[in-house]
Amino acid sequence: MTVQSVGKQGDRNPRSNEEARSFVAGVEQLFMPWNVDALVAGFTEDCVVRFGVIPEFRGRDALRKFFEARRAKQRGYRLRKQFRTLMNDVMTNVWDGEWEDADTGRRIKGFGVEVWTMRDGKIAIWEASFNAAPADQEVDIDQALR
């Protein structure tokens, strides 16, 4: 599998909103279909990941296991990421996605917010919060607070 570069700036962090927007769009494309090699290559060797309620983990080996587990669980993953902010070495984005749960066959939708701390053009710290629910189910405030 060919590893695609997600940014045009090489080994430096995005310096403008346009570069950051391009970086986020590049990452988005690596999920459809899952290009785990390229995704992992976009992180530093010593990356730190804080993703939802999953205990914090570190390093590319753990990250690869995480992406492989998600790829196995989330069939037909469709993702839309939107760049939000860039300040120094930190950028944020929001995303929404939809997939089929591999175990149940049920369509799932999700929404999340990510904060990426960058180093040398790669993600060094990935902090993410998200919510997911069956795609065919409307969730109101009472259900969300249960």
C-alpha cells in the first residue's frame, strides 16, 4: 500500500488556515477507504492519543492497533471533517461520519471534535471527543442525558 502525504508543507506544521484546511482534508481522505499505513505515518513516533473514554495510549504501534480495530468494526466508513482553528502548533476540526457496525449490521452516525498538537508536520497529540448513535434513530435531549 502506498503511503500518501497529507500535507504539502513537508516536515513543518501548517502555518496558515489554508495549509491547515488542506491538512485536515488530506487526513479525511485517508479514512475512505481506510489507509492505516498513511494514517499512522501522519503521527509522531511518540504520539499521545486521548480518544473519547478509551484510556490514553502512546506510540504508533498502539495507534495502528486502534485504527485496525476501528476499520474492522466500521464498515463503509464515510467521514466529513471541517477545519475550525489554527493557533501556533494546535489545530482543531469537527467531523461527522456514518458507518455500518460490523457486528450488528446497523447504520451508525457520529459527531466529534478533535484537537491536534502538531510537531514537524505530524500529529503529536490527538485529543478527541465524540458521540455516536444508530443512524435511523432521532436522539433528543432526554435520551442524550440518560
